[in-house]
Amino acid sequence: MDPLKKKFAEKAAALKTEMKAFSKEHGHKVVDEVKLSQVFGGMRGVKSMIWETSQLDAEEGIRFRGYSIPELKEKLPKADGGKEPLPEGLFWLMLVDEIPTQEEVKWLSAEWEKRSDVPPYVFDALDALPKDTHPMAQFSIAASALQTESIFSKKYAEGLNKNDYWDATYEDSMNLIAKLPRIAAYIYRRVYHNGNHISPAKGQDWSANYAHMLGIEDADFKSLMRLYLTIHADHEGGNASAHTVHLVGSTLSDAYLSFAAGMNSLAGPLHGLANQEVIKWIFAMVESLGTTKPSDEAIEKYINDTLASGRVIPGYGHAVLRKPDPRFTAQKVFAEEYIKDDDYVNIVWQLFNIVPRVLGALGKVKNPWPNVDAHSGALLVHYGLKEYSYYTVLFGVSRALGVLSALCWSRALGFPLERPKSMTYKAMQALV
Ligand code: HAX
């Protein structure tokens, strides 16, 4: 058994026993009350799920296994000579609740490289699609096509003991994560570079190899990718993509189909697609104002025009957060260190000074601050990755780390089929 799997098996067995006793003893206790406004309002804040890998605080933002993003930047292993955390380290931390050593992370990079071959029929499936199929649709289709690789599905069909669900889910998750950069880069080169594909490099970390296959060798871009793929990985369990993977996974759909479902959810403009919408909106603003160095006044007018046309300001607002998103801040810190005087980065910072005041003045927006998607586009454009329809795929590759480590936990802890209660309006009227 590999060292990560061994650690996971030990921790999961212990926690399963503990949780079973805990739930038996305290099962009758009330953890929440649900207001009618929450039933009508997208279930905001309803406590209804266990998610071990990260937790979101409205004021502080995300903590992964208790660590904030600045703490992760300090404590997680880095690539040789690099300053940004390796996402391999975050996956390890989320899965077994321990900060890995440099050697452990090196092992994981090599293990994912070993598992990274993608069967040719997945590329054939992608090549059969019209080139203008949205990259997120292509990504989801490729993840579903890979399902023939599922060890869980094969073993389940043969009669898998429920105590071994976690083992097959771990293998599927490791294999899928290992293959995602290859698939994602294939989609990018197919759509935007005439199918001029780049073979994987040997001996690189997960992010650097992904950057290489995209065709961007700049060392700073590789650093950005390490940071990007770390900070987008998880945002507790209730967000739409994570919750979708959790829900679909609870039917014992395997990791491939559960992940594909989550990607369909990430592809909505109120969720992950916001990262493409932000830069698209900034490009349109620059075009409309006729300058890449617009004044604050011109920007404010553009914001007001957008709102007056009944649209949202992409990259601002959040269902849970009530302060600037630390994932936005981490990207701003990166830009301050690596990027000097870039027009689009400057516009993102101007927006940060203007949008919260304008949204705040509307009186209805609960969180006028930037979220994770407000900054990423300008960074990617800086390094030459300008094709914004692709951006949500990058988010999706990262999100795999969180949702699949959480799926391993769900299988190991034996979580049941998810099945909340719905009501008709008439029944709700009768109740109140
Ligand atoms: N611009 C304009 N209006 C906004 C707004 C924004 N950025 N954010 C919220 N509002 C509006 C809502 O549309 C709602 O208006 P109505 O009452 O007229 O319907 C009102 O303010 C109250 O909304 P809220 O309670 O503050 O926010 P929600 O929890 O309902 O929604 C959203 C949260 C993220 C969907 C919302 O803030 C939004 O649409 N933001 C822009 C899109 C975006 O950036 N999405 C990415 C979010 C982060 C993420 O998941 N990344 O992947």
C-alpha cells in the first residue's frame, strides 16, 4: 500500500469509529433551525453536511484543515527555488490532516506522473466535438469519458464490500487528478492552438507540467499556477461544485462521474464561470472607454451602466463571505511581487477601490467585496493566457483536489445517500 493511502486508511478507520459513537450519543441534538427565508433563499447557512477538508468563515475566509492561505504559503513544501506552495502538499494535507514533508510531496508529484497516461479514446471523444464547444463542456465530457477507467465501478459490479469503498475511491481519485492536467491542456491546445499538442514533461511537479503542456514555460507563470491550483482547491462543502460532487457521490456514482457533475456546476456564471466573466467585462469596458488606463470616474460610470442594465458586477459578492476574499488577496500579493505596472492588473486594483462602495450603496448586496474570481483573469492575461473561455477549466483542475479528497472521506466514513426534504408551496403555506 502506498504511504499516503496507508496514512489515510489508519486515520479514516479511527475517525469512523469515533464519529459513529459521537453520532449515536448526540444524534438527538439540534444543530440548526431552518427559517422559511432560507428555504426560499437557496438554503444559505443551513448546517447539513460534514466536510472535513476545509471550513469557511464569513469574516476570515477559507481555512484548509485549520490553516489560512498565508499560513499555507509559509508551511507547505515548495518547488526547488520556488516561493509558492505546491498543490500536491495541499492535497496531502486535506486528505490526511498533516503538513507533508518535502520528500512526501516529491513522492506525490512522481506518483501522479506515473498515473497520468490518458487513454486515446478520451482524446478521440474530444476531437469529435465541434471546436467551439465550451471548454468546460469539453472538460466535463472528458471526465465522463474516462469513467471506463473507474476501479470503483468495476469492483462494485463484481460485488465490492462496503468497507472497501474508500480504497477504490482513493485509487480513482488519484488516477483522475493525475490525468486532469493532460486533458485540460489538450482542450486548450485543441481549441486555441490548432491542435498543436505538447507532450508531458518528465520529473516536474503537477502545476509546472500543466503549464508546460499549455505551452507557457515562464518560471513566474509556473509559480502562479502553483498558487492558483492551491487556492482554488476547496471552499468547504456547501458551494455548488463541491456540494454537487458530494450529492452525486452519495449515490455511489464513482469519482469520475461525480467530478464531471461538479464541473457542470462550476461552469455556471454565478460560480466558477465568473472568472471568465470578470475579464470579459473588463475587456468590454476597456473597449468601450477606448483606453487601457481609464480614470476612476469613467470606471464608476461603467459599473453603474452595468448595474442599470440589470446585470451583476462579476467577481464581487459572495453567498457566505462578508469581507474581501483571502484568495483575492493572495493573488494581489502575488501581482505586487511578480508583476510591475500592468494595465489590466491596475484596473483590477482600481475596481477594488470603487466597486465595494458602489455595491454597498445599493443597500441590498450582502457582500460588496471581491471574491476569488475578481483577480485571476488579469494575472493570466499578463502571462499570455488570454483565452478567457478557458479560465474555468483551470479552476476545475484545482477544484478536483478538494472535492476528491472529500469524496475519499465520504466513502471512508460511510456517509449515506443524501436526500433532503422538499415541500410544495401549498404545504409550506399550511405549515406556517
Ligand atoms: N453585482 C450586482 N448585484 C449583486 C452582486 C454583484 N456582484 N452581488 C449580489 N448582488 C445582488 C443580488 O443579485 C441580489 O439582488 P436581487 O435581490 O435583486 O436578486 C442582492 O444583491 C442580494 O444578493 P446577496 O444575498 O448579496 O448574494 P447571493 O448570496 O444571493 O449571491 C453571488 C451571491 C455570488 C451569486 C452574487 O454576489 C453574484 O451574483 N456575484 C457576481 C457573480 C460572481 O462573482 N460569482 C462568483 C462567486 C464566487 C464563486 O463561486 N466563485 O467560483
